[in-house]
Amino acid sequence: MRVIVSLDELRLARRKLKDPVGLVPTMGFLHEGHLSLVQRARLECASVVVSIFVNPAQFGPHEDLDKYPRDLQRDLDLLKPYDVDLIWTPTNEDMYPTGYQTWVTVEEVSKPLEGVMRPGHFRGVVTVVAKLFNAVQPQKAYFGQKDAQQAVVIRQMSADLNIPTEVLVCPTVREADGLAMSSRNVFLSPEERRAATVLSRGLFKAKADFETGERDADQLRMVVLNTLATEPAVEVQYVSCAHPDTLEELEGKVERALLALAVRIGKTRLIDNIIL
């Protein structure tokens, strides 16, 4: 397991890797969700690269960039059992050198949901992922379903720019009580952590209703909203029932959908989703 920082080091090391190469892009402070991506990459690829970079370009001016958890040594210790070939930990200067002025924007699928709540977020995400793909040249890249819109946006970018990297989306990993694993969960107080389980309860209740015949998009949204309303600590930002590929909101009868939500609990913002 080799840790490298500079782009020049990465390019030299990449030439020695056997194909196919699998890339797992992360912002660090790893949890079992990230490690499940690494494990799948290790099973499917001859070589595995993990990037660890807290990307400032995807944070808004009043978001939690400065407070985002960081612990590189902890991350390296967690990765040791997975036989990762390269861990790339670029600096801000490596990714956005002085005078940097080029950005990648995906239009329609980046506009709803997180695009409304976090203006400019996906410009930062797509740009950094395009740079990661360009630098690492992976045959496969692994992302989590928890960030469902991110996966849709990155797939669109890859297709539009003819990037020959297969974008693979892996299931959300959850705690025993249903809470989706997230690096931001560390910010929750014990009481907020308990309240946060209402997110998955709402989604799973709607999924159960869907599986027993409920097909009306508004009713499915309402099931989630009503469940979230049982926790006073939860401030709802959105509940969406959208097409899983276009992210257009659905009305009337649905046969397939992405049911997604975003909330604040105290100072912590959480997202979650399921596919119906």
C-alpha cells in the first residue's frame, strides 16, 4: 500500500499498475460504506486506487468545509486489510493550482434536489471527479447509492465527455438501526443520533407501502413526511419521488422511482434515499 501526494508521483505509479484499475474516490474519514466500495473494487479489479481529498470546490460559503472530519492515519489503518495498491492524497494546490479557472458543469440532472439546496455543489463535484478520472485513468470507479444524485450526475458527465470509465454504484451501507453511514454522523449528539433513525424509517415505510400496492407519488412522499414529522428535531429540506435516471419529479402512478430526502438535525445535514 503506497501513499502518494503529487500528480507526477501518481502518473509514474499508475504506469506500473495492472489493468483493470478500480478507483474509489473519497473525502476521507472512512466508514464501512467506503470500505465496501474498496472491497468490491478489490474483487473486480487487478489494481485499486483510493483517493482521499476534501474537495473545497463542492462546499458552499456557509457549509462545513472547515469542520469536515479529517484523520488520514485512521484512514490508512482502515485501508491496510484491503490490499490497496495506491492511496492518492493530493493537496489543494495539486488539484486547484494558482490561476485555476476551468470547471465542468452537468446541466439538467444537477439542478433539482441537492442542486437547489447547495448551489454550485455539483460544479465542484463533477470537476474534481473529472480530474480524478483524468489523472488515474481507471477502467472502473465506485460510488455509493447514498449519494444517489451524485452518481447520476457523474454518469451523465462520463457519458457526455466520452470518458471510458465504468461508473458503478454500490448499495448504501447502514448501521444496525437503519441510519445510512456518513462521515457527518460524527457530528450528531446522542439524542440527535437517536432522532436520525427516523430518516430510514420513513423511507422503509414508504417502500413497504409500495411493495403492497401503493403507487401514487404524492402518497409515497406523504408517508415519508408523516414519519419525519414524528421527530421534532428534524427540519425537512425536501422529500422527493423522482425518476431514478432523469431526477424529474413524478406525479400519479409510479412503477420505478428514487425516493430521496434531505434534513437538518441540529447543525448536521443528512441525506438518504432508496430505489422503489
